[in-house]
Amino acid sequence: MRRAYLGVAGEERRLHPSVVRGRGPAVPTGVAVVNVLTGSPAEAAGVRPGDVIVALDDTTVRTIDDVHRFLSRAPIGADTQIGVLRGAERISLTAKLVAAPE
């Protein structure tokens, strides 16, 4: 069974409460993007290293495991909303998921 692919490498990042206050789900952690792979859905959507992913569609993201769980259930070809914190701003990006490379 193929799973969906976003094309980021990330790590769990603890968030300062003042960063998340008023910017969506008040979660203490998110997934900091360390690398965005060239040609990936994340790159096409505008995800940048340093962004912190806090949501995928309506699913709160606290850890990299949350990202993996989401991608294992998401349909290939689906448009997915990525909620990210970029500096002090929360933005929403849209990525079209593709099949994970073999």
C-alpha cells in the first residue's frame, strides 16, 4: 500500500506560549521544518525551512509521528492545508499530496 508524501524533514520543537497565543490551537509543540525536498509537494506549497507545522487539514500536529499518521491515512492526490507558524505569523499553505517515492 502506497502512502502520501509531503517532502519535509522535521523535528519536534517546543513553542513559547506567546508564539501560539491567538494563532490557532494552543499546542506546546509543533514540527519544525529542517529541510524541504526539491520538487516535493511541500516545496510547491511554499513550505520553508524554519516553518513550524502545527496542523494538517483539521488535525493538530505536535510531533513528527502526527505527520506520519496523517500521511498514512491521507489520500494520494488530495489537497491538504498545512498550518504553519512562520516567525510570529500563522499561515495556511496548500499542498497536493503525491505517492511516497519507493
